[in-house]
Amino acid sequence: MKRQSANLERLSNYLLLGLFCLVFLSPTAYANSLNGSSNPVAGGTIIDLTSEGSADWAHWARTTATSFNHKAGVTQQISDINNVGLRW
């Protein structure tokens, strides 16, 4: 009987330790955000992004579903899309 009691106590201690690890040692998820601004433009207006400034710009899916364009002649600051994490 004492042996069963000791085994039951050991098992409960392991369960408590596991619960502690799950609650307090689990990785923390962080959320990111992106802020920006825009100005209204009439539909059909053509804008030359290259002449608009010296910073990099990017455009995805312009010619195909997987195409990626960015400003030529500058250091690329915006990368193509990458999958991160799990896909459902």
C-alpha cells in the first residue's frame, strides 16, 4: 500500500511539474503590425513609382500570381513574400 501511495504521489508531482512547464515555460507569441498612409487617387491614374522618390518599392502579382517587382537601381529594402510558420 505504501508503494502504491508513493507511486501515486510521484505521478502527481510529475503531472504538476508538466503543468507548470506548459503554463510558464511555453514560448510566447508576439504580434507585429505595419502602419502606413495613403492619398486618394482617381481610378485609372498612372503613377510612376520610380520618379516618386529614392526609396525602394515593391509590387506583387503584377503580371502573374507569383511575380515580384521592385525599384531598379537602388538597394533592395523590401524582399519577396516568404511563408512563415504553419500552413493550414
